[in-house]
Amino acid sequence: MTELAAVKAALKTQAVETPSWAYGNSGTRFKVFAQAGVPRDPFEKLDDAAKVHEFTGVAPTVALHIPWDRVEDYAALAEHAEKRGVRIGAINSNTFQDDDYKLGSICHPDAAVRRKAVGHLLECVDIMDATGSRDLKLWFADGTNYPGQDDVRSRQDRLAEGLAEVYERLGEGQRMLLEYKLFEPAFYTTDVPDWGTAYAHCLKLGEKAQVVVDTGHHAPGTNIEFIVATLLREGKLGGFDFNSRFYADDDLMVGAADPFQLFRIMYEVVRGGGFTSDVAFMLDQCHNIEAKIPAIIRSVMNVQEATAKALLVDAEALGAAQASGDVLEANAVLMDAYDTDVRPLLREVRQEMGLEPEPLKAYAASGYGEKAVAERVGGQQAGWGA
Ligand code: PSV
Ligand code: MN
Ligand code: MN
């Protein structure tokens, strides 16, 4: 039997990082729909993130994206976050929005462009020093559109060289999280397309380099939980960018498209000891048509529900069924946990944490959303399509 007190204790220590860009306006390449009351600057994004933490109790950090969140004084931004009860989390780099990056950033054939890109990454580490952030999150839009366009092996060499320079700059306790993505914006080759490529680079770089699994960055049908199990086994899972996808990199709310997949992923995290290690649980989502703060609260709750179910798996019964080759029983043990309605348990957990049991209702009743609409005029675009 699974010890309920231990499950509750684990759920109380959970930390889900929310992304600054999810609080601003965003859209697709067709249209950005502006919403009233969205933050006008990075400080207000932190104010909104603090509300998500206030009502869920498990969203204590906020990821920044540079230059979307560029400010004069990052120490002041970190201080503002602390005053609101949150901290600044991963610093996300951006080497994809300048004209110079048409043919890539740190994999670009021109050394001058590579230098500019590496310079930006080094600046991101300076920002980490000022904010006290542990993680530099790297996603590269680099790749090619046509066979023969560039030499794919040379691009790997350039990638390794650029990463090594940034790795050397990392301070004590700082990490580099390398994210992979199957395709887009490049359509023929992508320079970090899969976990194997990310893993190979991170292995060579050293312990401070870890792989990030963005749940929206795989081909349909990919067994993501297997990748998670493998990376954890190798000590190379740095974190997650959680979101849902139906087709490609949809960036919808995590747990919305396939809650069973999220449960399977969280089960492998629990099984591999990742829940109590340094794995960063981050959201990477855009809320194009739904209200942003409630959508982020909902997303955090979805991660909590999947985690609770994963923690409820009866490990002893599962192990016994697996050892005796009882396929149906083993599957039934896993499904029993998945089929449990964990909402009452989570309501209890919240009450024990001194929170309202229903975060979405509590947020709606707070009037924060209406106040933001009244006070904020001219909200910011997140950066996508900007
Ligand atoms: C682009 O695919 C992307 O969604 C990556 O997942 C990054 O993590 C994110 O943008 C922010 O740069
Ligand atoms: Mn991502
Ligand atoms: Mn993405």
C-alpha cells in the first residue's frame, strides 16, 4: 500500500516554474489576439506569476526570456520577485529573432554571426549572476531548409564549439539546459533535433550540461516517457518544458491533450528518483485565446494531478506483478493509480498548506483579473510574432 502521508508530503514540496512569456500576449504566425489587462513590463509579469503561486502554492519560480524581459537592473527585478513571494528561475536565451540569424546562430557559417550569438548567451549568464538563477535554458532555431544548403557535420562542430565557450563561463552551481526540437523553424535539418543529439553534446560538455525535454518537441507517437527514463538513468535529465500538443509544437496547456501521457511521464520521473532531484519542472506554453492567469493555474493543477497519480502507484504490487510476469495485473496496478480521482486529495493538501482548496475559484473571487484590466493599458506581446 502506498503511504498517503508520504504522497501528501511530496506534493507539498512540488515546484512548477511558470514562463514569463505565458503572461503576455501571444499568437500564431496568423494573428496575435491582444487581451486586456496583460502585463506591460517584466515586473508586472512577475506580479501575475506571484498570483499563480499564491493560489496554487507550488509555482515559486518564474522563467525569463531575454531580450523579451530585458530590464536595466536585473537585481532589482529579482528583488521585486522576492517581494511578491516568488523567485526568478531559468534564463531562456533568444538567438532566433534577429535578421542576422537567418542561416542560424551558433551554427551559422559566418564566424561573426556565431560570435554575436555566443555573446548573447554569455550575457544571459551575466543575468543569471544578477538574478541568482541556476539554469540557462538553450533552444536553438538553427537548421537548414534544403539538402546541401550547409554542411550538417560542420554545423555540429560549430555547435560544440559555441556550447563549450558558454559552458566554461558557467559559475558554481549554474547549469546549462539544452533543449531539442524535431523541426521548426527549420524544415530539413535541425541542429539539435532529438534527445540523442542533445545528450551527446551534454555528455561531452560535462556535468553542468543537462537535457531538457519539451513535451511538444517530438514526432507524433514518440514514447516520451522512455526518453525520460533513459535520461534519468544516465543522470542527464535537467528538466521539462511542459505543454500539450495535438499536432506539432502547439504549446497548449499541459495535460489538456493527453493527461495519460503526462501521468506516464510523471510515473517515470517518480520511478527514476527525479521528483526529489534537481529536475526542473517548467511550463513552456502560450495562451493565445484563453485567459492567461487561470490557464496557468489550470496547467499547474494538471501537473499536480498527474504527479499525485504517479505517486499513488503501488510500487510493491507493481513489482510483484512484473516479477511474476502477470501482464494484466501489472497494467491494472498502473491504471488503478491513473484512474484515481486525486482532486479530493489535492484539495486536502492545499488546505493543509493554508490555501483555498479550489485555486481557480479563489483566483476568480480575488478580483485580481478585473483590477489588472482596469489598471493596465497597453499590455505587452510575449515576443512570438512581435
Ligand atoms: C520554440 O519551439 C520554443 O517553444 C522552445 O520550446 C523554447 O523553449 C521556447 O520557444 C522559448 O524560447
Ligand atoms: Mn520549450
Ligand atoms: Mn517549443
